[in-house]
Amino acid sequence: MPAALPLLDRTVVGQRLRQVRKARQMTLKQLSEASGVPVSTLSKMELAQVSVSYEKLAAAARWLNVAVAALFRACAPVSAPV
């Protein structure tokens, strides 16, 4: 029987989202205005206080110019925009 896949830790996603946003020198308000995701939701996403929908994560990633998959990698260095 294959090994079970590890559960996704939303803390990792939140930390990565914040890391990328700050590397792009964007405030939560700027990302909110660009992506259409409310500031409160983005903040809760970064603090791992809410389960995030793919649509919201994809909207944030699109405006951060990063692949959604990059947000699932544990705090690796932020590369140039994709």
C-alpha cells in the first residue's frame, strides 16, 4: 500500500504568501485591490486562520506574479516573477 500523502499545512501556505507579497513590496491593501480578495481574508490566509479557496489563492498568486504551486513550498527564496 502506498504511503499516505502529507496533509497540507495552511501555515506554510500563509507564510509563503506573506513572504512573496513582501518580496514584491505589496501591502495587503494593494494586493486586495489588485486581486479582489478582501484585506481581511488575505490577512487571515497569511495567519493561517482560514481555509483558503483555490480561487482566492489563485487570484493572489496571479497578482503576485507567482505560480500557485510556489505558495505550497516551504519558505524557499523568492525567485523572479514568473
